[in-house]
Amino acid sequence: MRLRILDTGHGFGTKALFALIRTVSRQPVLDVVKLAKYRADFYGGPITTVLQS
């Protein structure tokens, strides 16, 4: 199931970051990145810690 809010529920700064990512990589932003930015308190912090280890 895809959450539509991941495409529309971000603030201006995050939307600008996603635009930069799309421009530089020429790829769409991954849903896991959108989720980490949308629910940083619930998902973003723990998954970032695991992925950066």
C-alpha cells in the first residue's frame, strides 16, 4: 500500500531537498527517504542510525 501523504505531506524545506535530489541524481526520491523525513521521530531516527553504522 502506498501512502499518498508521502508525496504531499512535507514542508517547503523538505520539498526543496527532494527537488535537489531529483535534479542531481536524475532519479525519483525513494519512498524510504520520504518516510524517514515524514516520520523522523518514529522511523527516521532509528533507521538512520542503522543505515549509517
